[in-house]
Amino acid sequence: MEKSLLSKSGIIFDIQRYSIHDGPGIRTIVFIKGCPLKCPWCANPESQKMTLEIMYSKNLCSLCKRCIEVCSSNALKEVNGRIKVDRELCRVCGKCCQVCLMDARKIVGKRVTVDEVLSVVEKDRIFYERSGGGITLSGGEPLMQPEFSAALLAACKDKGLHTVIETSGYQKWELLWPVIINTDLVLLDIKIMDSSLHKEVIGVPNELILDNAKRISESGKEIIIRIPVIPGYNDSIDNLSNTAEFATKIGVKEIHLLPYHRLGESKYERLGRKYELKDIKVPSKEYLEHLVDRLQKYNLEIRIGG
Ligand code: SF4
Ligand code: SF4
């Protein structure tokens, strides 16, 4: 393995070991920071910006104000019983996190090298071998840091590990392909088939995503299409049928429906952002089974959950 690949660095926000989601077997999930899309249902809002940020948990805070005292940027003040950060002034130096005795402040994001990530991933090689698992790159969007993701997956393949990427596919082909070439399984999120609605809801049109899906499939790589099922946004039979039809057309054999959940909601508050989907209800098991029934005619394997 070339030294230059091992020393490539990128920004991640978590590494999760022993996961049984996001690919076969037992896996280590590496969460890459940064995403070009703006899905209002995003369960990992801390993944959206590529830069480091501060998260604050009001419920842990004792209002001791040690953080305010130590901040030389004057970015912190107490407002209505909570510590408010001015993100324009904050340099994310981390001093306030160091002095907080309650663990109420945390820096999200860390710059790491391929070599550093690999040393964590390799710890569980024995579990991968027994279960058919490996590494999954997730995010955020792994394609937002294409050179780092490509180098990390190349290093993993060099070590004989099974590789999965969870992606929206929103990236120029020239930057996407060097990542995918070392990927065994692509978990491709397709949210909305109508491009103008895609742009309205998510911020970008979907032609690039669909074109990349087609090209990846033509390359012979295995793809599973994943659809987050968000009531009122993309759960119409029309949208799901169009996605299934597209999958069939490009040779994809499996679709996963990922039901909307609210597990990420509290993180919005901790980042000082607003959660826009407060009124959306989590879809019931019966409703999801009904959607699966409606898609049976496409001769695809349809699963609920990832
Ligand atoms: S140092 Fe921690 S506990 Fe004290 S006010 Fe700041 S955030 Fe709250
Ligand atoms: S990270 Fe540094 S600049 Fe930002 S609020 Fe904390 S002490 Fe101030």
C-alpha cells in the first residue's frame, strides 16, 4: 500500500463498531462529514457541514459559565437559561469543551488519516470474517470528500476487506468512480423521482444521481436502492412505483424502504438548528407492508429497513 494513500486525511464525525446495519454481516461504519443535499428529515444533522462544529446539551449544563470565561472569541453568552454560541465568532478551538465538567459541550468532527481509520477498522477483522462483514462508508455523504473516501476504500480492499458505501450518488462521475471502483456494494439512496420536486425539497435536481446509478449498474457493481419513506414527501405510490421501475430498468434487484424516524430530532437543538418535520408521523408497520405489496409487481426483492 502506497504511503501517500495512507496519509490522506479527511473529516469524519464518528466511527461505529459492531453494526449489523448498512451492509452484510458485522460492520464498522465510518461517518464522513459533509453533505451536498438538504433533506429536511436528515437524522444526522451534525453530518451536514464539512467543518467542525460545537454541539451543546442543555440538559447536561449546570450553567457554571466556565465555558464563557474561557472563550477568548467572546462567542458564548447565557440566554434564557442556556449557553448560546455565536457561530460566526466561534473558531471551534475546543477550549470550552475542555473546561466543561458536565460534558455538555462537544466538538463534532475530527480530521483523521486513512491509516488511523484503518487501524480501528482492522481491530474487528475476525468478526468480519465470521459474519461476512467489513467496512461501510456513510455520512453525511462519502462523496463529499472523494479523495479521502477513495483512498480509504482502496486501502481496505488492499487488506482484503469487504467494502460498502452508503451514498446519494450526487457527485461528478470523474470523482465518484475512483471511490466506487473499490466498493463491493453500493447502497444508493433515491428519495424522489421527480427532478423538480427533488430540487424543491432537497435543494438539487436528481438527473446526476439517476445517471450515476445507471453507470454504476452498467459497470457491474452491486447496487441496492434505498428509499427513505417520509410521509407526505415521497411516500406516494407514484413515486415509489417510478423508483421501482427505474431500478428494474437499470438492472437493480433489491430495494430497501427505510421508514422515517425521529431519532435525530434532539441533535438539531444541540446544534442550534430548527427541526422542520415536527408534524410528521412515523409510518406504521401495516402501512409499510401495504407499500411493499403495491411494489410486488416489479419482481424486485423489497425489504423494510436497511
Ligand atoms: S462549562 Fe459546561 S456546564 Fe458550565 S455553563 Fe458551560 S456548557 Fe454549561
Ligand atoms: S470552541 Fe473556542 S471559540 Fe468556540 S465557543 Fe468554544 S471556546 Fe469559544
